[in-house]
Amino acid sequence: MLKDITLGQFFPGKSLIHRLDPRAKLLILLAYFVALFLAKSYISYGLMVLFLAAATMIARIPFKSMTRGLKPMLIFIILTAVLNLLYTKGGRLLLSWKFIHIYTEGIKSAVFMALRIILLICGSFLLTYTTSPIALTDALERLLSPLKFIKVPVHELAMMMCIALRFIPTLIEETDKIMSAQKARGANFETGSLLKRAKALIPILVPLFVSAFRRADELATAMECRCYHGGEGRTRMKVLRFTWLDLGAFAVAGLLLAAVIVLRHFGL
Amino acid sequence: MSNIIRTEALSFTYPASGDRLSLPVFEQVNLEIEAGSFTAVIGPNGCGKSTLAKQFNGVLLPSGGTVWIEGMDTSDEALLLEIRRTVGMVFQNPDNQIVANVVEEDVAFAPENLGIPSAEIRQRVDEALKTVGMYDYREHAPHLLSGGQKQRIAIAGVLAMRPKCIVLDEPTAMLDPQGRKEVIATISRLNKEQGMTVVLITHHMSEAVNADRVLVMHRGGILLDGTPREVFAQVETLRSAGLDVPQTVELAFRLNQNGWSLPLDALTVEECAEAIAKALEIEN
């Protein structure tokens, strides 16, 4: 049951987007986010949607997987849109009923806000769908490496992320086992008040934590035995290299950002 | 032949915690492991065999005496990396020694730590994975593999350091019979084909049978030391230490109690059958 949980699901593939350097993908996503917050008109939002749709198509990611990822966020998106609809004043008054006043500006800002959130989420999904977690942590480590000079433990953070990703399935499996074991002894997780159900989780969490600490201890020993001694003097098997492909992708993303900025300048 | 591991008057006591008195795990152990040999260490639970293994690459340091790895003293911190790349170690639970979520990335972990150039890491990883027969799984996620496969990945992860000796601490304890077979076959092949020194800690007698030498530990000391034939023939000594003997030896021993006179050094089923056939012939 718990095995179905996936975090940052990755669809392996060989498309142009898959082959991009993970650092390039991260930076482009960042530029995309900036452009999203600068966009102010239907034209620029149209450009943003077009860009993401094209990228999704090139990556051969089915649109269905994108929309499926949006489902849990639906309430949040609707709520934001409604709030914007009700509280933005300006333009023509379209509807006025008791305390509800809807203006044209309100509709515009509601649509834009919803679009902004949807595109933010879909953009991040496209990144995790096309980039393996290990490549992503690797890219983060490289991109953040200048922070080492102000004593930010970049390597340690990346290593932690990598190990966390590695152990998610192991710990989920373990939780499953503990739950079955406690159920076999008559534990009840499905009925009762909220407080009762929360209390029922304690016999799961305690053994899970104990075992996680034991695993951590053993893993640390195993890592030491394999000569791990921090990030210093460490090399990598797969070295990240920017290619012409990345340059092209940067150019396209840069153009998009520039277009949005220019449009904003003209009040569009 | 030179010795790869040598201990001299080795003693070890875990640091006392709280009001618990700490007894020495072992005392005055003098041991030499020959390069290229296959040594099995057996003993009942809590006899200190895992603790002894951890002395061999400086995970634990002696409280008394010295451990030398190819002439390097394990208590010399400057030599620690060199010692650890000479003696690789594989543990019981394969899940808790795999670091990365892609097989080949995990095997690359040790050479990456050693600062080896990328091209050579690639070469070492491929070689190590081929040695353990897991090359086809190099892009898989470890948590989807079977226990035996995971343990072979863990062995490959150690092999990628190109160690001279590999110490395995009950590597089959958590595996099913199929996985156990795979792992033991891999270990024997490493020893026979590549001349790798192997120290196998186990409590499966059948795994110790393949070794060149068997060490039996009991109550913090070495009780028996010899070839599997010599050691397993001492049925009564082994029993008093709470250990089983291989089934073939057990059979011969029980028959002898009933008036037969069979040799106690038959370790395979075929040998045992032959010995019984011979005894029958003499009787007739």
C-alpha cells in the first residue's frame, strides 16, 4: 500500500530534455520562475504556457502525468483564484450581489494567479520527471559549491539528500512491515477518533525510529570502511559537462525571459 | 608466503557505559592471516568474531596489543585510508551498506572517495560489477533487487577499491538459500581466481567447509585453528562450545558412537558416502 508513494518520480528516457545537463535544467527552471513572476499580460502568459507545453512534448512526457500531479493542489489553486476574484478591485464592475463585487481586473488576476501556480508546479514536475534524483543532487552540489567559501557544508547537504533518497523506499517498506506486525497483535489504525488514531501511530513510529538510527549507524561504518572522509579530494565517476545542447536550451530560455521583460516594459 | 594481517597480543574491551561493567571481548589474541588464503571464522553468538573483524581495518582500535595490516599499524591514523583500501569489509545487512540509489553509482562510491580519475572509476566499476555477475543491473535501483543481488553489489562496492583482502562479517545471515549460494560462490571465485585473501565470518558450518583454514572462537579466545578437516573432526570440543558440525561429520560421529569406526574428516556428501561404503566392505 505504502509502496505506491513516489517522491519526485523519474521517467527514464533519451529525449533532448533528458539529455540536458541537470545544472542547465535547474538554471532554466529558475529563469522560468523569474519570468513567471514578471509576466503581466495574456501574451506573456501565453508564451509561458507555450514554452512549457513545447518542453513537455519534446520530453515525451504525457500531459496526463502532469495533470495527475496537479490534483492534490487543486483546492489550493481554486482557493487562491477565488480570493483573487473577490478581492481585486479595478476595471469594470461586472457583478454586485450583497458583499460580492466582481471586477474585470479580478477575473484577470484570478486567471493569472491560477496559471502561475499551475505553471510553477508543472515546471518543477517536468524537471523531476526528466532528471534522476542522483543527477539532481549532483547538480545542486555543483551549483551551490561557491557557497563553500562562506562555510556552507554543500557537500554534506548533497550527500544527505542522496542518502535520504536512497533510504525512502527502504524505510517505507519497513513501515509496512511494522504496521502489519502491530496489526497482527491487534493494533487498530482505521477506526476511532482522530486523537485515538494519532495515538495508534506511536507503536509504529517508535520502532521505525529505533531501526532508522541503527541503520544510520551501520551505514556510517560501511561508508567509513569504503574510505569516505568528507568531500575533500573526492572525484566523481560521472562528470557533468555542458554541451551545445545546453547552450541552445539556455538561449531559448533566455529569449523567453527577455521577451517577458520587454513585454512588461511596454505594459503588456 | 607473507602475512597480510597479523595481530600481536590483541585485546579489546568495549568502553563501559553507565553502571554496566565491561568485560574484555577477547584477550591476548595472536593471529596471522596469510596473503591469498581463505579463512573462515566461526563461533557462537557473542564470542567476539564480529568485533575481531572490525579490528582488521581500524573500525575498532585495540585496547591492548597491535594489529598490523601489511606492516601498517591500525592505530596510526595517518595510515587509516591506506589500511581501509587494503582490507575491504562487507557487513551483514546489504540494505545498510548501499549508499546510492543507482547500482553503478554505489559501486563508484569507494573509488570516488579515494580521488581516482573519472575514466578509471568507470573501468573499476564495470570490472567489479562483472566480477560479481551484476553488470547487467548497473542502472537498476538497489531496493528492487533481491537480498543476494544486493549483497553482491555490496561486495562489488568493496572490490572497486581493489583491496588485497576482503573481510565479510556474516554476509549471508539475512539471505535466503538461493542468495546465500550466490554470495558464497562469488566469494570462493574471488579467492580461487583472483587470489584475493578472504576472511569469512559465519555461523553456517557448510560455508566454512570451503575454506583453507577454520578458526573457532569461543569466550574471547581462539579455541581451534586448522584446516576444515582437522577442526571439524573435533566434534566434542565444538559441541562443548555450543557449535554444530557439518551434517556429514555428525553422521559419522553418531555411527562411531554405535560401534563403527569412520573417519571424521568427510566434509562432502560424496566423501561421506565413500567412507561409509568402505567401512561396510571391511565389515563384510
